[in-house]
Amino acid sequence: MADTAIKAAKAVQAVRYSPGYWHEAEEAFRQARILYNEREYEQAIDLFNKARTAAEKAENSARLIRLRNGEIL
């Protein structure tokens, strides 16, 4: 789910319009993958959830900013 949320945020250019949340999502996802590969599943789940939440915030923020700027999504 975190991966899907990150892809959705990327599709609306969240990296440009909401860089704070985007960076938080990417960093949490990167760390979660490392922990998952190290079989630290509990910690990985927490970070995957954090990545999903941040990516959703990035997507929503980017959509709102673009809407306010008059851009068509």
C-alpha cells in the first residue's frame, strides 16, 4: 500500500508541490525496505505505514496546491 501511495503522489508531481511530505514518504519507505530485508518485520510495518501516510499527505497537498493555481489534473 505504501508503494501505491507513493506512485499516486508521484503522478501528481508531489515532489515539486509538496517536497516535505514527499521526502518524508520516500525516506520512510527506503528505511522500511531495509528493515524488511533484514527481517525486522514489526519495525518495517510501522515505517511502511508512515510512508503511506506521508505519501497520501503529499498527494493531497499537491492536488490542493495545483487546484488553487488553476491547473487541471
